[in-house]
Amino acid sequence: MDKKVFGMKVDEHLYKKYNFDEKTGMTRLYMVNGKEMSLFATEFYATSAVYAEESPEMVEAARKIMEKVQREIVDYYAVKEGRKEHTAMKHDTFDGYLRDLQEIHAKTAPERRALKEKMDAAQKRWEEDQREFKGDEHYLAREKVRYLDAQEEYKESVAELQRRTKEEIQAVQAEYEKHVTDFYSANGNRLDEAAVRLLNSGIKLTETEIDGMVSQNTGNPTMLRLVSDHCEKMGIENQNARVYGSLARKAGADEREAFKVIADMVEKAVSENEVTADIWSKPESHFQRLSDQQIGAMGEFFVRPADKEAETAE
């Protein structure tokens, strides 16, 4: 189970630091607009859209605490990893963002089906009224208005669901894009100084040595590009260096396409088109199978961020 503090994955040390009082061992409390709250309650207020309207002062105070803690976490890992530049990411690996899309689908698809069922019930009632009360013009006139109101409410509800779904997808996409861009961008802080010295030493490296450099840096596009460029410059033919260097230079094109495929399926599940929504919102729809396939395929990408928990386990 991932340990998180204000949506950021953290190690055991930080998790305990922000959840428990070091002296008493009891739950750590945060002062939020004059009220003592646990980390969980503080995060709830900081991210609540409902309380943003009902208790804006409370939400603002909670958000300030959340932002302060998030900055502290960023600084902590910057020092720990010895990096001058550190970008805090929501997930260690890219598949986490695709699973976020699955969660959005799991939440919005049933809501879309419920709206359709409610509209179907209104449609059925109107059809029955027309058969049973065809001689009662006043009753039918009143019920027709009711039916038309139901139609309008249905359209508005679907549109609102689409808006919220798109907004949630865009929020995940923003985090995802930040991570993909940071991962693939050349960054001097990610250079392996020992490897760089070796590459610049003038020693003619063997194919096995080049392969070793590549295998040690599958989670470091900066180094993969450097090794690939070195081989090209020195006229060294090494398949791994060429292939991995090429993948590093694609700069996340495949990852962005994988995200788009799943995001499109999520939007189809809440479509105003009844047939499309029915196909993609059903529990037994192709969505889960196809999205799982995309996530599985991403786990097989040659160049990808390392799972920090897996590294710790090793």
C-alpha cells in the first residue's frame, strides 16, 4: 500500500513525521483556522469542493498547510537524492496515472448508467400514460410537461457529468505531462559522473561495457542519450545503445499515446450518444480489459521510470 501525505507518495519516515507526534506517538494535529485536525481531516478540507463554498476560510487555511508540507517534502527529497533540481511527482511510475483514469471511469460510468436508467423510467411512464389516459387531455398535458422537464434535466445532467469527467482527466493529464516531460528532458543532475569520466577518458569501451552502461540506465534517458551519442561519435556499433538512445529521444510519444487511448475511452463512457455510452460504461465493457492491456504494455517499455518501492525492496 502506497504511503501518501497530501497526495504525495512518501517513505516511512515522512509518513510518520506528518501523521504522528514525535514526542507522544499520538496522532499529529494541525491548527486549521482555530481548529485542531488530523492530517486526513486537513487534506479533506484542503481538497473539498463542497466546503470551498460552505467554509472558504477553513478550506483556505487547510490548503496553506497542505502547500507548506508539500514544499517540505520536495525539499526533503531534493537533499536526500543530492539533486539541485527536484520535481515532486504524484506517482513513481507512469502506469499510476493510467490507473487514475481507471478510477475516474469506475466513478463516472455508473453515474452515466444511473442517469440513463432514470430517463428510461420517465420515458416508460410517459408512454404508459399515453395509453392509459389518452382521453384525459388535462392530465396528459401536465404529464407531458413533466416528461419534457425530465428530458431537459437528463441532457443537463449528462453535460455536467461530461464537464466534470473532462476536468478530472485534465487534472491527471497535467500531472502526467509534468512527469513525462521531466523524465525525458536532458538534466545535468542526472548524469552519472563516473560513467561520464569513463566515456570522456579516451578508452575504447567494449560492447559488453557499453551494454552494461545501457542496462544500468534504463530509467535515465539523459544517460541513454549520452551513451548513444558517444557510440555514434566514436563509430561504435552497439545495438542496445542505438535502440535505447532512440527510445529516449522519442521523449514520451508512446506514453502520451497510451494516456490518450484510455482517456478517450473514459470520455466515451459518459458520451451523450446513448449507444456509445452504453458500450463503454457497462461493468462488463471492453474498457477494463483494454485499459489493463495498455497499463501492462507500459510496464514492458524498455525506457521507463524505476519503481522506488521495488528499488527499496531490492
